[in-house]
Amino acid sequence: MSRGVLITGAASGLGLGLAKAFAAAGDRVFLSDVSPVVAGAAAELGSGSLVTDLARTGAAADLAARAADHLGGVDILINNAVIRRMAAVEDLPDADWDCALEVNLSAPFRLIKACLPGMKAKGWGRIINMGSVYSLIALAGRADYVTTKHAITGLTRTVALELAETRITCNAICPGLMATDSALARIRALAEARGISTAEAERAFLATRQPGGKFIPMETVTALAVFLCGEASAGINGAAIPVDNGWSFA
């Protein structure tokens, strides 16, 4: 049976990959992103979309209502939207810290809160919070990202316990480095800065991050998300699942 799926941060990268995977599985998807590009991505999938800034007061509640109206209810919520600022703690502006907390943590909380009544009324639901390898480890210069990604696992586990007697689950997926536009842009910048080839820059970039020196296939992450939203995953609740080729315990 077709389910209604709300995905944030879905204009490109992993969010768009997730949208394509759920659409291919026969689900109805609703895409949200701060970028207007999301409208074109949604049109290609024949789905609905909303351009919204989740840092804005009331944005999460409005998004949940719009998605529920378009989909006939949100059965699956995927909190994927994220922002980050690479800076040491002493150099990170308060406004950037506050914005990261709002988008990366408060918006998922508010969307879960808004979608749960509908899931409970149907007696079924799935919530996936996109964490990161940085939900499990730390890195200097990324205080906002590491802090919010650690916190999302705490939110995931708390929600899971509160829903343990229902047929609604809440899990987090914690991917390592994927070949997203952002990662590839950083590799090109590294190649230019060092005067080396893109292939050499990619090897250098991955050597300090991914064990095995290879990107995590996006299809691995999207397939896991689809599985976690199926009936076979009913016993998986409150998990923070690393998909990082061993990075988080290397």
C-alpha cells in the first residue's frame, strides 16, 4: 500500500536520493528544502513540495500541515535537512550556532511532534532521523554539526521509548562520507589548492576520513531507510545505525 512520505532537505544529495528510493518503492513523497530547486526535483517525481526555511518560527508546523494535506497524512517522516558552519568554537558566531540548533535539532523535534498524532490515529508510522558518523564521534572545528548530530540520537532514543507500545518506530541512520555535491566540491577545491589531480585529491580527502579510502554508496543508505520503513523492521526501534565502513570505531 502506498504511504505518504515527508522528506526534508530533499532538493539534492541524500535527500533527493531518499525521495527517489521511496518513490520507486511506490510511495507518495513530499519534498521540502530551503532551496527553490526542490520544486523542479519534485516535479520530476510527480510529487508535492514546499520551499521553506526550517529556521523560521512556525515553519515546521506549517510544513507538516501542508505535507499531510497533500499526502492524505504523513506515514513516514524523514528528517534530513541540515546546516553547518566549519569554525572553531571561539570563531563560531552565536547566530550560526542558534540557526544550526533550530534546523538540525528543533525542526526534527517539531516535525515529529506534529506528525505523531496522525500516525497514532492510523496505528502505524515510521520516523527516520538522519544522523551522521559525527553522531558517534567528534571532530575539531564542527561544534554545531557534531553537537546537533549527537543530540539527534538522544531525541531518537527518547521518542522510540515513548512509542515502544505502538506500531510506530523512530530510528537514526548515521552515514559516513558519500559522494555528494558538497563533498565533491571540497575535493575539487583541495585539488586546486594543492595543484594535484582530482583523483589524487580524492584519495587524500578520503584517507583521513573513510577507512578503505572509498565513499559510502548512497544506495546503501537509501536502501536501509526503505527497509526501516517496512514491516520486517518492526523490532528495530531507537537504533542509531552507522553506515560508515567502520569509521566510527576505527
